[in-house]
Amino acid sequence: MKLKKEDNSYFITSKKSFEESTVNPAFVKQAFNFAYEMVYGDGFHRIKRSGGQSNRTPLEIFQNTFQGKLAEIILYENLKLQNIEVDEPDFSIHGKGVWDETDLKANGKFICVKSAAFFSNLFLLETKDWNSEGMYIPNHDISKIAVYDFFVLVRIKPDIKKVLKGIFEAKENLWQEIQKTNWFYDIPGCCSIKTIQHIIKNQYIIPKNALLNGKTKMDAENYYIQSGDLHHLDRLYSDLKQKTV
């Protein structure tokens, strides 16, 4: 289902309420250590999003990296609880021009994990990163795995941007704020590569500079799926448990 469009504003019409589960503090620590080293240590992240116009500050990149890695760890642990064979998330620190091959690999299938704040109801993919067949262009350009089999949205509460708003970026300060916070998550749904190909073909796009729900300005053009249109996570579990030939 497409967003409702009024002039330059796009409105969500298919939502899923946040159904919180507690995040294990050990997962928070893992995500923190990875994000800190990637941003303030020897790692590298792009200042701009693909197709974006705003420069991200180191703190903003840290927030995005922490949330994204925490989402990977959460899905990894959920897959293990389902007795699904899954490779551990990649915690290696990459410099410029190098990044991990895939978010998660489970039973021979590749999974793209996208994170969002708990109040979000859109699964977003920056259009500059994906070709018409649903291939992830940065990986395709360097002969890595470019086609994901499944896509999963993980939402995190509270909003990391508010938790760390205005904080001095020393490691101990960042960790103190994150450690004393109670973290929660939900997984509103998933989809397959066929769904991604469908939304690309049918131009499920929210443009750069458009207003989401009439107020949030989009920094980059994105393909989207509304959270209410995603499949239940049981679909992913079922598909991954099928024997591969």
C-alpha cells in the first residue's frame, strides 16, 4: 500500500503498534563497543547518506551505527532461539572502502536488517543504493553478495538521538547515558526480495525534501514499505527452516 500523498507531504496509512521486549544489556554493550570504535576509533562511515544532502556529525553517525548493530544482534539472537543456523554478526572494524558483506547469514540465506526508532512505521531503502533488480549497488560494484533474500525491520526504544542529545562525546559519557537507559525492541515484520523488487518496479518512493506526515523533511530519496504491510516474522522463521538443496 502506498503512502497517502498531499502536495509535497506523504502520510502513513498502515501502522503497527510498538510491542516492546527487553533488550539484554550484554547486547547493548556489544553494540556500543562496535559503534564507538567504528566512529571514534579506526573505522569509517560515510558523512552523507546515499543521495543525501546533509552532513552527519560523528555523534549522529555513532547513533545510527549503535542502533543498526543492536538491531542485528537482536535478530541474530531471535534466530538462534528458533534453532535456525545463523552466522554471528560481524564485529570487525573496517576502514574506508571496506564494509561487511551482509548483515546476517542464516541457513545459507542473506538477510538485510534495517533499524528504526520505536515510533517509526516505515521500512526505508535509499534509492541510490539499489538497482532495478533489488541488488545492493555498493556490494555489486566490488563483487560481494549483492542480493539479499530477506529484509527485516527492527525498532528500538528509546530514540537514541534523544538519549544522547547534547552530550559531550567522551567514551565514558556516551556509555554512562546508554548504560543507565532501559532498552526495548520489537520486530514489526519482514519481506522477501520479491517484495523489494515489487516496490522498486512500482515506484514506492518518498522523494528527497518531501515531508513525512507533513512535518519530517526527508534528507534522501527512499523506497519504502509501511510497517503494517510487512509480513509477520514467523514467515521468515518458516522460510529459513526449509531445507536448502
